[in-house]
Amino acid sequence: MEILKVEGVNKSFGGLRALNNVNFKVEEGTVHAIIGPNGAGKSTFLNCMIGRLVPDTGTVMFGDVSLTGMKPHQINQVGVSRVFQTPEIFGDLTLLENVMIPTLAKRDGEFALHAFVRVDQDTEVRDKALHMLEDVGLVEKREMVANSLSRGDKRRLELAMCLSQDPKLLLLDEPTAGMSRADTNNTIDLLKRIGDRGITKVVIEHDMHVVFSLAQKVTVLAQGAIIAEGKPEDIKGDPRVQEAYLGGAHL
Ligand SMILES: Nc1ncnc2c1ncn2[C@@H]1O[C@H](COP(=O)(O)OP(=O)(O)OP(=O)(O)O)[C@@H](O)[C@H]1O
């Protein structure tokens, strides 16, 4: 069953057509990667799915819900979370506080956040936040201030914040960018574990090791259009993809 269905999406910036009639479907429970050369339109496409940009034409459906024209926080509330290239965390707060904020927002709605000063007493929220930190391997660091974390740990923290909202669909923009190989492999394992819980994932990724380790399906964007789509092993050998991606070099 499809969890996400994008039809006929176009997006231009002045005279530049960044997305050209994009049609895209994601099957529930799968990991679907989007790859393509620099400037292909990947971030523009992601931003159209999360409400940061509004497509000029076309529709984005999440199950029966139309995301087209919805604000980012509304999209988040219907079950779509995203992890950015630059983690969006509260740098001056502890890791535990960082995860308690979205946990509380998920349980009580955004307007409950003014009561955050009393949330320390809320064992349900605290326990869930601790559980999420444990999931991403950061529970030992729960009292540290988020700004003091390494880049890889900041991204794991953001992932814990997303997971605390029980998303059905997780959109990840280059989840391993800037990480060491060891950190990348840890992140791959972590994302596989999340997959076991049935959370569907769309991953924009440059690192082919990550794509081929995680994805069941790959969509290739070039110059704003989809030029190929299929299983990783088919995409790997597709001459159109090799030509567009890395200028003919082998994937
Ligand atoms: N806000 C904007 N205003 C004008 N042009 C933009 C804007 N955002 C993106 N573009 C242009 O749209 C095209 C697609 O950019 P986009 O960032 O979506 O590509 P990308 O595939 O994510 O690239 P990268 O892999 O380098 O991040 C590029 O030519 C880019 O310069």
C-alpha cells in the first residue's frame, strides 16, 4: 500500500525549473532513497513534501491526507517527521529536555509547551524521552547540553526527537553527511532498527554505501526530473544514471 503519493509536481524559481512534472510513490514500510547529482532538485522536492515550499502545481498525498498547502507543523502532526542536514535542536538545553519537548507536544499538543517548566515532574514524558535516547544510544549523555555533542550525536539526538512523535513516515536529508565511516555504519544500523518498527523512510543521500545498505527502492532525479527508478541493483547498472550521476563514473 502507498503511504505517499506525489503527482505532477512542478516548482520553478524565476526562470529555473527546479522540479519538472515529478511523480513519486512510496510503499508503506519500505526505505526509499532519492539520489541525484548536485542541483538535481532533491532538496526542493523534499521541501515540497514537508511544507517548506509550495509546489506551483501538483499534489502530495499522505495516505488520504493532502499535504499540499499545509504548514510544516501541521504536516508533522499528521505523522510525517523529518531530519535535516543541519540538526534542529535546542543547543542550550540538555539532551533529555530536547526530547521531552516534542514528546510533550505529541501528547498534549503544542499549546501545552508553556507548561514545560513543570514537565520535570511528568514521569510519563520523561520515561518516553529516556526510552528514545536509549534507542539512539545517547541515554548516558542525557544530562549533557546539546551544543556540546559531536555532529554525529547531534543528528542522533534529532532522530530521537523525531521518533518521540511516533511518525509513520520519516524523511531524512543526508542522514550521514559529514560523519566518519564508523558513525555512518552506526547510523545505518540505527535506521535499520527503526525500519523494523515499521516506520517508512524516504532518504536523500549522496553516500552510495548508505543507499545500497538501506534502500529497497531508489529514485534518481536529474535536472528536476525523474530519470530512473527501481531496485538498487538495477539502478547501479543503469547507464542513464551513471551518465547523469557522477558524470559517467561508476556508482
Ligand atoms: N530558493 C531558491 N531560489 C532560487 N533557486 C533555487 C532555490 N532553491 C534551489 N534553487 C535551485 O534549484 C535547483 C535545485 O536545487 P536543489 O537544492 O533542490 O538541488 P539538490 O539536488 O538538493 O542539490 P544538492 O545535492 O547540491 O543539495 C538548483 O539549480 C538550485 O540552484
